[in-house]
Amino acid sequence: MQRMVFLGIPFSMLYNMSVAVMRSFGETKMPLYALTVSSLLLLVWDGVWQVLL
């Protein structure tokens, strides 16, 4: 469990940095769309793992 959390830290940092850059340029909708898509993908991925395990 801790290893999985640790492996996710770089992706979380990358997301936060890219959102900060986009917002600094005035782009506010793209980070929202990216977060929505990634959340939906996470829900599907979790469902797949629940079925497989």
C-alpha cells in the first residue's frame, strides 16, 4: 500500500505543476477537464481491479 502511494507522488507533482503553469497563463478550463477525465479513468480502473481481485 505504501509503495503504491509513493509511486503516485511524481504523477501528483506533475499534475500540480502543470495546472499551476496553465493557470498562470490564464487557462482555467483545461485543468478542470484534465481532472475530470483523470477522475473518470480512475473510477473505471478501480472497477476493473475490483472485478479482477
